[in-house]
Amino acid sequence: MERIIDKISFPSDWSRIKLSALGEIFKGKGISKSEILDKGIPCVRYGEIYTEYHYQFDSTISYISNESAKKSKEIKYGDVLFAGSGETPEDIGKAINYVSTKEAYSGGDIVIFRPKDTTDAPFLGYLLNSEYVNQQKFQVAQGHSVVHLYGKNIEELEVVLPSIDERVAIAEILSKWDELIEEQEKLIKAKEQQKKGLMQKLLTGELRFPGFYDAWVKSTLGEHTEIKTGKRDNQNKVSGGNYPFFVRSQTIERINSYSFDGEAILIPGEGKIGEIFHYINGKFDFHQRVYKISGFSEKLNGLFCKYFIQQHFKKEVAKHSVKATVDSLRLPTFIEMVIYLPELKEQLKIVSTLSFCDNEIEMLKEELERIKKQKKGLMQQLLTGNIRVKV
């Protein structure tokens, strides 16, 4: 099978080489979920490679005890950690580069590449996530429902290297883009925390707008809405379908049918209980284990209802369960949920304020995606020699 690397015209002064010639490859070990602590010795678990890290990292979000560390695999400065498992070949093998000298450990399902020379370690973190290297990972990934990448697959990866000085210069350029991405992500998190604090105050009546003094009226969700589940299943989704299809996840799928046209809130009845809330005003369809809240009374604004439920839902659900966690929701949970209604004008004031926060956060997220896309394009050009760096 022809590979992208064979189609690329690299600069003549660059060297093509197998990864196994540049260092050693071995597996991480141990570290179950139950061993994770809030503080202790830094560690990385394979799932975190996808969700928590960019291409380089110098600190971790997870920690283990000294006893757990003895059973695990220590990582060193310059090590590149590959995720050894994933749901699809396209996901498999994301690599992150450890750029700290602090003691840290790697869990299982991680393949570790340790370079002989760490002078250009940050460069390797970028190179091993390049498009032509990723394609090689996709082609050798094995499995169906869960896809695996093994050490022997990593050994056979081929890379094309410029001079050491150019490698260092390329890494410095790309690290500046990573810093920009991290700053944008921090700004988004700060705005989300601000909105969270504002919701807490506005949706409990702790903070009132001038001119509004009347007590909020206690009621139930069932008194002011219609609540139903859908009739569709995951197999009904259609790639590129005409209408949104709400399933049991944050991802909104597509479908070619619609069972409702109007304003509604969609909440999964199982899965990440109390974490996923969709709002729409238009045509859509929805899964048989997703609850549709619609038909809002003249005393309840639809968006106010969505914000209120987001703020209070987890606490309300806890009243209907004796367990620490809730596996699924039933219709009475929704119908009997207590809501407090200010007058409609105050609801609209609250909605306007929180919608402004949402729009601001969405704009920041769109800007983040633009930055990531620009960096990805530049990375491709730099790592194939289409753009050269003067050194």
C-alpha cells in the first residue's frame, strides 16, 4: 500500500530513517483508575493522552503513590508516549512528548519511545504527530471495536529529518503556537467559570436586577411543559442528514427525518446524567432514551428553563435516588422537578445576560479552532520542508 511519505518530495538534505534507529521502544505498565490520587507522584494514563495533553507536556493531571510507582514504568525527559488503544484507526497513536526532568510514570496501553539524543526532543513530539507519520500508524493499527498499536508497529515508523539546528528551530516556532493555544484555552475556562458563578447567583435569586422584587413562584416542571422520549435509535442516524438528531451524548448526529418542529430542551436519560443539555428551536429528531422538554407555558421562557435545569438538575436528581450515582432517569424525575419562576420580564433579563456569556464563550472557542487549524497547516509545511527555516 502506497504511503503519503512516498509521495512527498522532501528536501534533498533531509535524511529518511526508521524510528527504531533513533532510540528504544517499550511499554508502560500498571496504574489502574483506583490508584489515581489528587497529589503524589506524577503519572499519565493512556486515555488522558487524547483528552488532556497537547503534543508536549511538563506536568500531569494525575498522581500515584510510591507503591504504585514501583509497579509502573518511569518516563524521562524527551520520551514520546503513544496511546496504544483507541476506538478507530484515525484516533490511534496520538503522541505526547515529556519535556520535564521531574520524576513521572506511564500507565499501561502506552507505548514509549526514548530517543538516544534528546537535543531535539520537542521536535520529535511534533514530528510523530505529523500527517505522514499518522498515516503510517493508521495503516498498521489492528482491531475493530477497539484498535491497538504495538511497539513493533512504532519501531517500523519512518521519519524524514532535517539538520539538528533546523529541528530545534521548527520546534521553537510550533511551541509558540502551542502557547497561543494554551492561552486561549485558559481564557475560555476563565469565562466558563465566570458564567458558572453568575448562573449560581442569578438562578437562585441571590442576585436580582434593579426593579425586580417579587418573590419567585414555586412550581414543577410538569406543570409548565410537555415531556416525552423519542422513538429513534442510533442505527437511524445518517451521515450528512437533513436534520439534527439528538442522542445520548454531547455530539449531535444527523438524520433525514424529524418528529418535532419547535422550541425544546433535550436531555439524555442515561449516560452522563446531569451533564448534557441541548436547546433547539426548529426541526429535529431524538433518541428513545432522550427526553424532550417542550410546550412551555406562557409563564415559562424556554431558555430560562434550560438554564434553570442546568443549574439545579443534579441536586434534583439526587432526591430520586438512594445511590451515589444515577444510571438512568425516569419520567417522574422530570415531571416532579421543582422550579422557581420569577416574572417573565425577569426571566428574559436573566436569559439575555447568560446568552451573552454563551455567545462570548462560543466566539472564543471558534477562534481557538481557527488557531489550531492554522497551526496544523503550518506544522505540515514545516515538517515536510515546504517551508524552510533559516538557521
